Amino acid sequence: MKKQKPRPEHDKATHRKCLQVMSIVEEEIQKAQEEREEERHKHCQLLEQFEAEKADETSKLQLAIAARDAALADSQRVRHEICELQQQLESTNAALQDQVPWNDIQLVLDQAHGDMVSTTTRFWNTIDALQNRRLASYLPGSGVTHADRAEQSGPATQGHDALLSVSESNVPLPSQQEPSATNQFGSLV
């Protein structure tokens, strides 16, 4: 048996076709690799972008947490101060319960002032009356005998006798008179 020789023209055409198909396949592989490389590059860029955004958001979150912690600390401090102030207020209120209100004190002080003014006025009226009686005792017709005075040894005893004669007289003292009128605040009218 004899082997048949392949036909060279047919083999060349097949070989050319194979080379064309291989070339097409290589081009498609090259395109697929380029597309895959582009996708990988895009994915790397997206991943880097996401990492940057993640770092930014993490930083913002840490700032927000720090601000929240500071606000909580301030809130606790303010609550503590409020509690202390409430306790001080309660203790002050408890201490003030035993004290007299100012309005009551003012009324008592006004009354005491009025009484003091009235008493002072009566005192000075009494002093004036005593001085007037003493001076009146030196006038003729006062009821004090001038002969008795002449027998006395000097002016020092005359003042003493004049006071005795005034105290023996029936003239009412101002302290026995009606108190002078006062206004609503206790001062003289």
C-alpha cells in the first residue's frame, strides 16, 4: 500500500486558515486582556477611592464621637452643678423658713421709730417745761417768796430751791399730757 501524499495546495490553504484563526484568537485574547486590565485598573481606582472615603468618614466619625463624649461630659457636669445648686437652694430655703419676712420687720421698725420719736418729743417737752418753770420762778408774782431767797447764801442754792419749788407746784408735767399726734409711720405730725 502506498501512502498518498498530501496535496500541498490544500495544506497551505488549511495552514493559512489556521493562522488566520489563530491570529483572530490572539487578537481577541489581547483585547480580552486589555479589557481585563482596564477593568482591574478601574477597580483599583474605585477601591482606592473607597479607601479614601472610608478614611474620611472614619475621621468624621471619630470627631463626632469625640464631640459626643465632650457633650456628655458637659451634660454630666451641668447636671452635677444643678444638683449642687438645688441642694444649696433647699438648704437656704430651710434656713430662711425660721426668719421673719422683711415686711414684718419693716412694720415693727416703723412702729418702734414712731414710738421713739414720740418719746423723744415728750422728753424734750418736759425739759422745756422744767426750764420754763425755773425761769418763771424768778419773776415777781410766781408764788415763790423772794425773802427766802435773800436769806440764802448764794446763787447756787437758789437754783436748787427753784427746782424744789417747781417740783412742789401743781403744774402738770408734759409727760402727763396726751401724746402728740403721729402719722401712719409713727413720726410727729
